Amino acid sequence: MHQKNTMDTNSQIKQRIDTILPYLNEKQSRLYLANEALSYGWGGISLISNLSGKSQKIIQLGTKELKKEVPMELYHTTKLRM
């Protein structure tokens, strides 16, 4: 019996990213990319950065936001650039 590979290929991930990002604002994009990276697991931030063209720093911030590790003051004092 052979086990079905459940991991998405890079082209499938890139297609999802390219399909949804044009409709998202900056924060939504950051959170979406972070969620993709977290779902991939180890190496996910680097992979999603390469596939999306967005910086690893932005995706790392998104992962912290999803995990509730970012102080709210950051939202009021800093404009993030993608």
C-alpha cells in the first residue's frame, strides 16, 4: 500500500499566494503568509518568503502576531513595509 503525499508542492503554494494576495491589505497579507509558513513547518518562513517575494522579517512578524507575541504599541508607532 502506498501513502498519498499530503504536502503541497511549491507551485500549488505559490498559486494560492498569487491568487489571494492582490485582494488583501498589508496586515491581512502578513497574517496569511505567516499562516502558510506555520502550516508548512520547519523552513516555512524561508519558503514562503521565496515564493511570495515578501521579506522573512514581515512573515516572522506575522507569525508573532498569530501567536499573540507582538505588543500592541507596534501598531500605533510603526508602519510596516512589505
